[in-house]
Amino acid sequence: MQKLALEVCLTPALIPLYKVEDSIVIIIDIFRATSSICYGIGNGAEAIIPVSEVEECAAYRDKGFDYLLAAERNGEVVSGFDFGNSPFAYTAEKVSGKTVVLTTTNGTHALHLSRAAKKVVIGSFLNLTALCDWLKTQNENILLVCAGWKNNFNLEDTLFAGAVIEQLKGDGYQLDDPALAANDLYQLGKHDISDYLKKTSHGERLKKLGIEKDIAFCLQIDITTAIPILDGEKLVKLT
């Protein structure tokens, strides 16, 4: 019996090398978009609409519905928007029952390039175990897409991909070389993920913005069981 593929795409620039239509795609942007999406959906957001450009996000002001508009570029909230992609903006008090329109530097870009997949779901340390348990039931090829930083490789997304592989690798999957490398990276960092990721370039960018607390929040494991899944144009809670 042929094994299912368990693959890692290390940056969005490499997505054209994969047949995304043959796989379930997991979008990973640990600092901070996919962590915030998981947290927001877990806190009762009705939906999160990912868009690629700031202008697309702004256009929702004129659509006659009470959207929350979230835009981030280079780690900062874009002027004139309700908030960016800090997880602390996605509390139940702010997002429960609301629809958020979101654009980010890396995560929403990776998602839009992956839309042809069988299913697109969102992964983070916040929903790690729930995500892996669900993936084990799917009997499908899996492609973990790391959002990276402006189409380049980053450490935190790849380490998270390795954490997923750690939970799945014994279940009849064929790992590609990037998946093997991601899992090796996870072995190096798993005993103290926070300490290991202190060296990341994006972590340094966020520290310069004075938001170290966002980094610590995004590295919490299993604080939600919510799995956001793309349904048409919207990310909603998988049921």
C-alpha cells in the first residue's frame, strides 16, 4: 500500500513546486497571524476573511456590514485599521460573534497561494494537538506551508512544521526532505521552544517593537481545540 505524502513547503515562493490540489494544506505563520487566527476562532469569531492586500481589507468598510478590519505590515498595525495580528486583539470580548477581515505580511499571502488545495486549515502551537488528531483521521496527503518572512525561510514556522511531523510520522506517511529537516530542527528545540526561538530574526523584529509578550503567547501549546478551515472566502471553525 502506497504511503501518503507528508511534505513541508519551506516558503511561499516554493508553493508552485507542489501539487497543492492533491493535499490538505496547513498554513503556518507562528509570529503571529495563524496564532491569532486560531485564538480568534477559538474565542468565537464568526469568521475571519483573509485578504492579500491592505486595499482589499479597506474596501470592506463600504460593504454595508459591521466588519472588524485588521491589517499588519512589517510587524505593525497599519494606520487607520482596528487592529493588526497581535493575539491580544482576538479576545472573546473583541471578536465573539464578529467577522474579521485580515491582511498580514506573510500568512495571508501563503494562504492565497494555497487555495487550490483539497482543504486549507490553520495551524499554530495554540491548537497543535487538536490539529494533529484531526489530520490523523483524514487519510490524505498533507502539505505544511510555512509562511516565512517575505518569501524567505524562517525558523519558527519550520520548527512548528517539525512539531506536527513529530505527532504524525509513525502513521504511514512518506516524508520529503524538508519534512525530515523540519523534524530534525524540532528535535533540537523541543525541550525549550521559547529559548530556542529567541534567536529568530522575526522575534528580534517584534522585540524592537516592544511586543515580546506576543511571542510568549504564540508559543503556548494547546490552549484551544479550534481548527480554522477555509470555507469559500472565509476561515470558520471546523465542526
